[in-house]
Amino acid sequence: MADDSIAVVDLDRCQPDRCNYECSNYCPPNRTGKDCITTREERYEEGEPYDGGADQIWISEEICLGESCGICVEKCPFDAIEIINLPSELDDEPIHRYGENAFGLYGLPVPESGGVTGILGPNGIGKSTAVRMLAGEMVPNRGAHDQTPTWEAVLERVRGTGLQTYVERLADDEVAVARKPQYVDQIPDQFDGEVQELLAATDERGVLDELVDRLDIRTVMDSRLDEISGGELQRVALTATLARDAEFYFFDEITPYLDVGQRMTAARLVRELADDGDRAVMAVEHDLAILDLLADTLHVTYGEPGAYGVVTDPKSVRSGINEYLSGYLDNENMRIRQDAIEFEEHAPRASTNGRPLLEYPELTKSYGDGAFTLAVEPGTIHESEVLGVVGPNGIGKSTLAKLLTGRLAPTTGSVNADLDIAYKPQYIEIDRQMRVDTFLSSVTDDFGSSYWDTEVARPLQLNRLMDQQLTELSGGERQRVAIAATISEDADLYLLDEPSAHLDVEQRVQATTAIRRYAEHNDATVMVIDHDIYMIDLLADRLMVFDGEPAERGRASQPQEMRAGMNDFLADLDITFRRDERTGRPRINKPGSQLDSQQKRDGEYYYTK
């Protein structure tokens, strides 16, 4: 194989007990007597440790003919093999590789004192690996996975670069690190106690009370961690990290489970932390609007998820995001996506002319005396429109969805709709032991057709999930399967509650594309509840805005035009948006900036042109 190629075997997908070793039998070098593809038992000496099972395959990267052959890739029935030509610009060796035929990472982001360094890229591309190294939790092996890694060797590798000083201090154990984990729902498994107990141990800067108030978690301080919601867990994790006294802070996704207002508060707190002293802050984030507001510089990561990842040199935030959206990295001369992500040139969309699909009267839903109450203004949902729904957490958006689907009965008023409604709930619970392909084929007769494959499976990246069990899927994988199942149903109304949850930027774009194209091609009526402004901007024709007092009372407005609805929504949050001059993407104005102040004076919180 060429020096710039690698072979990757996904050990979770390699199933030798269910195949006839087609990869090995059809491999051209193997057929000439060479040991290019063998079992791992044959590859290693007795007693020599190795990853995977004895019957799983190993591929010799020295003998392999490379991507120009690709026969093993085509013959593998489980898509367990990838033969990849690496970009020619890469170093000869990765900064780290997990093993033979395993994931490799090229490059590391550079922490900058007094600023926020953003990291943008898909899941499975090595962002968490990079952070673990920078946090001192693992030593990079420089691709020599069969040798014991040392910081001295790493230091030789990065000498003369922006990482040299940081690695020197890391090697001497002189860097204090605070890290917020990506999966906050796992915190209760690691700490068995009340919120206040956890936070009391983190108050190293004496700012705990202020953080508790600003992140609005005072009401859950006496609660056990396993009793609070995902949004509350996220804010607790943010509080615990911000309260630490460290030199290097890492935030792995600050926005999941948070509404737009809470995301802004979190971003402001992280921003203030970086501005206060010489602290280095690094953040991985998939909400582009928040990342744009938060970061000073940006590293883009690209590659093949699960196979290899590349960390670019730092870019300006605007250039980095725009290049990522365009699919082409200028300095690297690298195309990372076939098609650019494009946005509407103007915020307001033409008024829908569809016939009424659902007309509903004034509705209320009360959960009891002193409990939450939702008031819904009378309104109409039109045929062939995408209706966006926005508002804070705990304001009744999911309650409205359940009222429309009949899962809840209103306290006053009634929904007299003889409609078939396909519903994806906010929280996806899977309790059936069933393969993905079996489940999806039970939902639609179109499963396996060229149309379904093109419009649903490919955009949602489902092909590699088909032979997996539903119960074994990650949060993002479950979300994509749930979206596919929902839009594959034969329904009058498609109702999707937080389809962006657990998805990275690329997956959100693909999911948005799939939903929008399905709506347009089938004249379908879709209702989308989400906190991601990019997704709402790309999807929605009209908007329904919720306001009120979270957990106490909520009010749902009539559906209205995008500009009017977004103006109402953003005015409550005291946030203004503009269009990027180059790409047309929505960007949050810096609070207090000239443009922010001017738009507020004009009453135009949503971009004008």
C-alpha cells in the first residue's frame, strides 16, 4: 500500500461467524500466496496481546494494494472494512493511532491563553481523543501503537510549534485541567448524591452562588442527580466546571438539552471565564450560532469517522465555519464535503397558500392546582408547510405536541382532527430487541426501494446501521433512525420533537435536508420543535412562538410569518441575528455591538437582508 493509505477494520462490525471470509478469499495479494488479509490469531504470536477476536481479520497495510483495489471493501457483507487514501498534505505518521487497522488522529488543537479555542467537526473524528491528550489523560503514541508512549517523544514531535510550551508543562504535570464531559446523562452513574454535594466540592474560585443563580439551578440544589432533567444536568455540569480553578478548561458541548436563552447564558459564562486572566478555554460545539459567538479561533476537524481524523491549523471563526459549510478548506486545499450547505438569502419566506389541514380552537392544559398550565391561541396549520416551534424549556411545546397527537386530553377546548399523525417524541426510548432494518421495514413498504434509499437512508447515514440492534445504538444513531421511521410513515401531519438532539453539525444538516426534501417532494405537512436556530431557519415556512414562565405557565401563539415570529422570540431573549455576507448563514450579533444596538432600536431582531 502507498505510504499515504491506511486500512481500517471496524471490530464492532466484523462478524466472521456470519460470513465466509469473502474479503480474504477475493483479495488479489492473498490469491497470489501473500498474507495480506489473515485472522488475528494467525497474525500474532501465541500470548501476544491484540485487539479484537481471534477469528476477526487483520489487514497488512504494507501488502494491501490500496483504495485502487477495494475488493475487500465491496465483498464484506457488514461494511466492516475501509481502505482510505489519506490527504497528501498529512504528516508521515499520526499523532496517535489506537492500533493496527484502527483509528488514527493527525494533529492537535492548540490551547490559547486568554481566549476560547473552538473545535468543529463530525462525531467519531477524534475530537475527544485530542482533548484527552491535552488534558494529560493519555499520552500520544505518534502512531507507534506497539511501543510505550512517552511525553519526551511527543515533545520532540511538537518542538518548534505552538504546542511546545504547553506539552512541556503537561509533561511536567504543571497544568491544572477542568473538563465538562460530553454525556452529562452519565453523571448520575459516577456520583451518587445531591446536586449541592457535587457542586460544593468544585467551588475553588468562590463563584458558586453566582453561577447557581445565573444558570438557574437553585431549585434543584437539594435534588438527587438521578432525579433531575437532562437540561438541569447540563447546567449542573457547566456550573461544576466553571467553578474550578484551572489553567485549561475544556467544554465538550455546552448546548445539548438547553434552550436558546440557556445556551446564550452558558456561552457568556464561558466567554467571561476566558476573558478573566490567562486561562485557556477549548470548546467542542455543534450549534454554529453559539460557536460563532463563543470562540476566538477555530480548528476544523475532518476525515472519515471511525477511520482517521485531521485537525487543521487555527482559523478565524468566521472563515472556519464558512469553509466548513462550503465543504472546502482553503489553506489545506481540501474538499471535505461534496455539496455546500446553503441558506436562504432573505429571512422572510413567502406566505404559505396551502389549504387548512388542521384548525384548532383556544386550548388549555392544566396539570392541577399550582402546577403548570398551557394556554394555546386558536390557529391553523396549512397543508404542505413546515411549521417551526420555538420557545424555552418547560414552556409547553411537548405538551402541545401530545395534545395534537391525542396523547394528552386538553383541560378546555378540543382537537377534532381526523388525521393520521406521525410523531417523533422528544425522548426516544427503545425497549425492543430488533434489528434496525427489521424495524424500518415494518414501518414502510418503501424500505429498500431506490427512492427510499436516496431520500431517507443516505441523507440520514443509515446504511451502516441496518444490521445493528436498536438497543445498541448511540443517542445520535437512535435519533436518525427515529427521524427516518417518522417521515417514512404514511401520515397527514409529521410532528418531530427536537430532531437535532445528539446530532453533530453534519448530521443536523443531513437530517434537515431529508426532512425538507421529503416535505417538498410529497407536499407533506411537518411540524418541527427545536432549539437549533440553523435547523429552524433552513426548515420552517412559518413559526409558532411559546412564552411565559417555565414550569409555571406557557402560552402558544398563533402560527405566524417567520420574521414576525422570530422577532417576538428573539426580543424576549434580547438577542439579535444577522446574515453572514458571504454565505447567508444566521449569526448572533455580539451583545452591545453597533449592529446589535441598531437592530434593537429598529425592532428588527431577526435579520433584515
